[in-house]
Amino acid sequence: MQQDPLFQEYENLKKQIHYHNYRYFVLDAPVISDAEYDRLVLRLKQIEFSHPEWVTPDSPSQRVGGMPLEKFNKVRHPSPILSLANGFTKADVLAWIERIRKLDPRVADADFVLEPKIDGLTVVLNYQNGVFTQGATRGDGEVGEDITANLRTIRSLPLVIPVNPDSPAVPDWLVVRGEAFIFLKDFEELNKRLAQSGEKPYLNPRNTAAGSLRQLDPSLTASRPINIYVYSIVASSAPLPQTQWDLLQTLKSWGFPVAREIKYCRSIEDVLNELDTWLEKRDALPYEADGVVIKVNNLELASSLGYVGKDPRGALAFKFPAREVTTRLLDIGVNVGRTGVLTPYAILEPVEIGGVVVKQATLHNFDFIREKDIRIGDHVMVKRAGDVIPYVIGPIVEMRTGEEKVFTPPEVCPACGQPVSHVEGEVAWYCVNVTCPAQIIRNLEHFVSRGAMDIVGLGIKIVEQLVESGLVHSPADLYFLRKEDLLKLEGFADKKAENILQSIRDSRSRPLSRLINALGIRGVGEVMAEELARHFEDLEHLSNATVEELMEIEGVGPNIAKSIVDWFRRPVNQEFLKKLREAGVWPTEQKPSEIREEQPLAGLTFVVTGTLKEFTRDGIKSYLESLGAKVTDSVSKNTSYLLVGENPGSKLEKARQLGVKLISEEELKQIIRKNK
Ligand code: IVH
């Protein structure tokens, strides 16, 4: 078998895929494209299909394998998994140094390493002969739970080390400690996805990471964006580097992810200065961290200092000032989103959290309020992490006076007064009134936004004015607005009205995918809209699609399929589409091969001069291009038409000399109509 070229190829592929995983997930510096990577994985799977006997647990295909477990086995750690003493001020740091200097004078000249203290779940990872064999939770520090199958699903966790054959030799037996966590950005994306498909969002990154790793089904863990950073070696069969800094570098070179923010400090003075920087950049950290760990760099010195209880003396956790405060919940407000979802939010007695005055915080959903028994008037714990919107953690029941009021979700929409509805099994409550002004505003805001029709200059203020004045009931009304309508609104003068009307006209040439996204169908975002545009090529086809047809499309599950069908079935939406069509907002998607033949202006080259009535320069360019034309800057004998607006420039003269046809905007429309 060793001689079999296919086996050689298989072994080689495994190494390559591990290496590219490492480049992508650990170094964030891929060296091949996604398509090339997919090809390697496909080839690996092909070989594994014909030779299942070759597949070993270290194959990159084995990240998710097997059935959900019945229960976790217990694992005894090779040595106790210790914790850390805390410090809160620089004085605490100096007092710690003073204590350990008295125990060992070498501390006076010591150097240090700073590491982020990430708020996640501690994990202990075993490697035998360079292969990941077992991973466990910390448990009580002596015995943890075997969560190997779940940990395997973490893409940044190396299944085989060293990932790169040039790095230093790996001990036959190695036990590494690290923290599993979720990046704030990934957490927000995850929640957005869950909310879009009507599922319950998670409350915070830490509990999501910990919860996903401590449940029995590895395929659920695999669907969560969990990451890992390692920072110490618990046990090893070979001698280790002598300093914490070298140890981190060695771990990194073997292929383990190590926090980018680690910092070497030559002296305790450097540490103290550096702490200020950490406090400043705390909000910019991409994960939740509750402090900085200060570690004596010399590992022999650190270990000789011994322990106080379970805390090693050689390290101190410098905790960031709490971003959790208590304040009073004055009231609970309810927002109406563009799809009619009602979302509760906390109206708080203003409170400062880390230099920011917080007056409102998210309460997630009505179930959360009920499950946590949060009452109006309660003292509540509020947390702010990174740049994420602050959120309520829960009530402080001991502080109740008896005056607190239980909150009941509204039976009618706070914006329009119509009854609200609830789908069994979903967390959300909806206002289903299509004429609800709050929904119209949110809808219009979405319709004009960047990823949708991108109507420049139409901000939330104007959106509100348009809806509240009754000029706009549905986004299609935008295309029928007249200048005199806008001039009636406060703050509108000639120029502003013209600019807005121009932006609205320009938006007619947006591609179909943008329009589909703009419709605001629940569960259909930018990516899905592109998929739908490619597949159906026309709104007419999409509007007639059945749930079964829709479910054939990548990424469309039963919930989204149903949501799309329901959307097109509603009379109010049919009316909306009819109006869009009347306004000429009806783009179609063409397959690349059809573009030139089927587009009305295919093969024609245009040059534009002067100011046009209905279009800006960019607007006409993208409009003509969307119809298949080429648009160039200067007139030549290859120019098919010069489109002439008011106050034309020298291009007009040049076109006349060359005998290029001149047309007005009106004539352009006729050409388009004729060619369609
Ligand atoms: S060192 C002897 N370093 O903070 C080693 N801990 O009680 C003691 N933590 O839950 C831990 N980041 O898992 C260390 N860079 C880091 C850490 C870190 C997070 C966690 C640790 C434990 C708590 C300390």
C-alpha cells in the first residue's frame, strides 16, 4: 500500500489540506483560492470513497463524524488545570510583583508576556504522535468531560501537528490548553442568520461557544463559528521552551492558533504602560475579553514561585473594569421591524458603562423577558461588549420592592394598533398589517439601502417624511413622485428635490438581484437574492415558483421557500409589483451567453454629452450597459450614437465631423422600445 501511487497521493492531499486550513483559519493568509481548495477536498473524498479502509481520524474529512453521543465520558487531566488570581488596578499589579519579588529576587529583573484573557470555554487538547486524539473541558480542574467529537469540528484546531513539516519536532505526547470562543463579528452574523430564518438568536458569544461544545451532537457544533486560541502546555513527553514567549511561538509554528494580540514586555514598567494601551483598545478587540493575563516570561522562575491554592503565583489576571452594571429598567419599548417583527427593548435609567452612557439595551425577544422574569421597575444587569449593542443579562431579584410590574407583550402593534400574530414554534411576534406606517418606513429604508436599490440621498429622515406625509405607501410610489410633491415637504428646495428624483430614476437600472433583495422578503438577503436572480432570471418566474421548485436552490430550506411563496401570494405585494412594472422597474437577469444577443442595445457604442433630464452620468452609463451597450468617453468612427443633453460640449462637433448619429433622450427611449 505504501508503494501505491494513489495512497501516496491520498497522504499528500491530507497534508496539503491541513496546511491550507492552517493558512486560512489560523494565519488568515490563504495561498490558494477557495475553488482550488474545494478541488483538493473533492479529490480527497473521491479517494476515500473508493478506499474507505484508508480513512483515519486525522483525515480533514473527519471533522464531523458519527452519531450524536448519549453522554460525555469523564477524562482525568494529566495535571491540574489551574486558574488565576485577579488584579483590578495598577496598584494590585505592583503589589503582586512585590509579593513574588520577596520570594525570589530574580523577579526584580524579570520580563513578561501579556495575553488577552478571552471569555470563552477552557479546553484541554491531547496529541499523540502529532495526532489530535482527545479534547476535554476543564471540569473541576482534575476531571473534565470528553468533548473530542465536538472539538474536531473547529476548523482552526489542527488535527495533525506540525502542520508545516519545516517546523520544530513535536513531542510524542503533548497536552495543550486553550480557550474556545466566538469572534464578535461571527456571532452577529450567526444571529442575523438565525433571525432571518425565524429561529431564536443566541444571547452572547461566550455561552454560545460553551453551549455548542457541551452538547452531544457534533453536527450542531460544526454549524457554529467556533474558534480556538491556545496559550499553555499542560504536559509533554519532551523538554519545552524555557520562556512563555518562545512557548507561544513554538505552539504557533506547530500550527496552533495563538492570539495575535500577545505582547512581550521587557520589564514591569513596560507592562504597566502596555496595560493602558489594552484598556484603550479593549473595544476594538474582535472577541469578548475580560482582562489581560500578565505572565512571568521565564517558565522555570514562574513554576518555582509555586501556587496559592489553585492560582499559580507566576501569573496575574488584570481584569478590565466591569462592562456589566446594574441600573433600573424604566420601561419596555417595542420596535416594529420591516417584516413586521416586534422586538422588545429596554428603556433604562441612563448608566455609564466603560465611558459610554447607555439608555437602551436589547431584550432579545418576548420569550427572553418571560424566561428571565424581567419586570418593569426591576434592577437589571446590563452588559456592553466591544461595539455590540448593550444587552440585558437579567434581573436582580433580591432588589425587588414589590412595586415591579410584569410585562405582557402587546396584543396590538404599537405603531398601527392592529392585532399582532404569532406563529406556533417561532419566537417572533408579527404585525401583519401591510399598511402599518412603522413597517412601511422600515421597508422603504431597506428598499433604498445600499445593498438594495441604492437610492443615494434618501436617508431615514426623508423616508419618514415621505411616509408620514402620505406621499409614499409602498416603495413603488417613489417612482411616481413629482418635483412639486417633494417641494411641499419641509427642508426641500429645488436642487434637493431634483437630486432625489435623479437618484430614484438612476435606481431603475439596478440588476434583478438588487431588486429581489429590496423587496424585503423574510429570509432573503443579498446572497440569496443573487441565487434567485440567477435561477429565475425574471421576477415573473420567481413570483410563480412553488415551494418545491424553490427548495431545489442551494441554501433555500422549507421556511424560506414558504416565506417567498407567501410573499408573492399576498395581494398587496402583487399590487406593489404591478406598480414597479408600470414604473419600468423590471430588470431581468441574463445568462452570460445570452447577454449580447438578447439585450436591446447589444453591439452598440454610446458616447454622452451635456446634461440629461432623467439621468446622471453614472446613471446613464450603468443603464445603457445594463441594456448591453458599450459606453465610451470619446467620439470615434466606431461610435454608434452620441446621446446629446443640454449644453453639449465639444463632442457634438466631433460627432458631426465624423457623421456619428445624434440622438436625444426621447429618441434613445424609442430605440430601446423598438429593439426589445
Ligand atoms: S493562564 C496556569 N492564559 O481565564 C495557567 N488563562 O482562571 C492559568 N484564560 O478560565 C491560566 N485566556 O481558561 C491563561 N491567555 C490566557 C487565558 C486564560 C483566558 C482563562 C482560563 C481560565 C481563566 C483563568
